[in-house]
Amino acid sequence: MTSIFLTRRERTQWWLVFGSGFALSIIMAMRSQIGGDQLMLLELGWRFVVNGEWLQYGMPTSAGGRSPGGLMALLMAIPLWIWRDYRSPALFTALLHACAFILLAYTLRSTLTRRGMWLLILLVWLNPWRMYFSAHIWNANLMFIAAVLHLASAQRMAAHKEAWNSCAQALLIALAMQVHTSAAVLAVLSLLLWWKGMIKVHWGGIACGVILGIASYVPWLLTIHNDPSLTPGDKGFFLRGLIYVFPLVRGILYWIKMSSLFFTSRMEDLNFSGLANDSINTALVWFGLAVTYLAYLTILPSAWAHWRFVRKLWPSVRRPVACPNNQRAWLRIYIALSMLAAVFCFAISPTTIMFWQVFISIPAATLVLIMAEENLLRTRFRLKAIRVISAWWVLSCVLLLLQAFGSEQYRCGGRNAGPENSMLIELHDTGVCS
């Protein structure tokens, strides 16, 4: 993966940055708090572990009902089997994110330049969006992993016509839909890749994946037959995003924000009263707000990179193309089709797009900025680009530390799951700050 680096020292530095980010993720997972969503997910896993009751539905969806399938309960149960503590699923999520990033770096090792690999660790691994939503319990937090797996699978399908890989991609989409319905973006993307001739499909493998995927939904179908209230999709209406326009625009803006340091309000709600006295807490909160507002400026390079990308790649999307032999050209079209798939899903969504529905696009959105910066570093604007990147490093590291110790999800008492119950007590969540 790191063979593109010129020296062993640089390889070591890259891995040290990765290790530092992972260590911070572990600290955040250990500090993670339990709110209403986390309580519902813990109950899914707890009932499986303690009572052997495998519930065939997940979290409530934005369109009403509950997410289909029993995969979310299984993903909650696995870490609880290993360690019966309310933080174990958060640690499991952080570990899966680390594995997914290593896979992403390995997948892109021959596509990105040496500078691109450093930008990858800055804009993806140390991305505060990804980091904040990698270390606590929430189903949407797993969408980054699904997106990376899809990219790795599709890149291999560009070069090889393999039954197992075609089967894996079809099954991946079916299972990801059980975690969060935003995985529909991956289904649309796969269709676009096939339509454009960007992947080689083994139809036997696809059929096998579809059959396995359908089979995984049979228990859920039986469940909603007995309790129709669990069926998702009873709110909103088809094409709402396109008709009202604002939901569609909102989704596009969130796509651009995913590669910037422009956050949602819950990531900016800082309080350090559990770690410092009132005067120091006030100073840290004001410092955090100042850094956050300064970080808003990063939306400008992100918006510029996306405008430049769309302007250059739109002709390739409009006309039929054969699968490029050049991996970088293939990746550009993959990103363009990812954007098109996301916009399509934003348009047909029955509800207003929320930021967690765009986590599935973090790899593609950040690669737009990474590839733009790579090109900029080869132009006469190189020195200015280096200054911006240096400032980005500083802002990212400061924001991550502020969020890890002061945000509502990672500060003692920041979230409230309600009254204590026997499950939380057995999982060592006493509701008392230590």
C-alpha cells in the first residue's frame, strides 16, 4: 500500500498518523455516550445475546417504520458477545472504520500519487465528519464501510469478470440496505457502472447474490406480515426532492460539506465543564467556536473542486464510454457516477435529505477534492495550495481534539438515554460521571 512513498521514514510517518487517528477513535469510543438511538440499537443486540431473540428490523427510518432485516441486530450482538459493555459496539464501529480505510488506501495505491496518499489520510481518515461518526453507536455510521467495499469491488470488476465478486457486490447492497436505506445510492451506482460499461458483470454471480439477498429478507417479510406498522415508507412521497427542490439542493450541499470542515450543529455543541473549571471551560468553548467558524472557510475549496470536477467530467457522463484502461480515468468516472447516483436518490427521496443520509458518499466526495489538490500541486499555484493544506491539517487536528473531549456525543452527560434499566446496568452504564 505504501510502496509509492520514497523513503521508509515517510512510510513510518504515514502509519504514525494513521495510528494516532485510530488511537483518538478508541478514546472517543470509550467516552461515547448513550442517547435514545444508541439505546434502541443496544436493545436489538442485547435481546439477541441474552434471550436469543433475533429481531428482523433495525432503526426507525425517516420515512416511517423500521429499517428492514436483522443484520443490524447481529452487528450489535457480535461485540456484546465479546465484551458485555455499552461501549463495545462503538469500539467495533471504530475498528471497522480503520479496516475500511486501510482497504481504501490499498485500493487507491496505484491511482493516487504520493501526495494523494497524504491527502487521503488528511481528508478521509482525519476527516472530522468521518471521525465523529466512527466512534459511537449509530447505524448510519456504518455506511462509510459499505461505500469503501463497493469501490473496492467495482474497481476489481473493472478488470476481472468474476462470479464471486459480482455475487459479493449484489449481496453487499442487499445487506447494506438492512443497515441504512441510504445504501440505495450504491444500487443506483452499480446500475450506472454497468450501463456505462465500467464494470464486467458475471450474471451467474449477480443471480447468486440477488438470491442470497432476497433470502436474507424473508424473515423480515414474515415479521411485517404480522406487524405492518414496521413497514418503512409511510411518510412523504416519491419525487419529493425533485418537486420541492430544496430537499434536492440540501442533499447536494451536504455532499460538498462531507469533504470540508463545515459541520452540523451537534458537532459544534462544545462543553468542557467535566474536565475544567468554569473560566477554562468558557475559554475553551469560545476558542472552539472561533476555530469552527474559521473552518467554515474550507467549504470554498471543496465547492471549487466540485465545480471544476463537474465541468470537466459532465461530457463523459452524458455520452457512452468504454471502461478506461487508465485507473485514474476510471476512478474519475466512478466518482462522477457516484455523484449522479446520489443526486438521483436525493430527487426521488420521500423525505428531506439529512446529513446522515450522505455518509455513503464520503469516499467519493473527498476524492473529488483530493484529485483536484493533486493537480493543483503541479501548477504555479503549488505554494498557495501547500499553505491551504497546512492550515487544513492544523484545523482538522484541533477540531478532532475539541470534539473528542467536548462534543455532546463524547462528553460525560452529553446525551441522555432516559431512566436506568437492567440492560444498561449490566452493560456498565450507570449514568454516573466518573
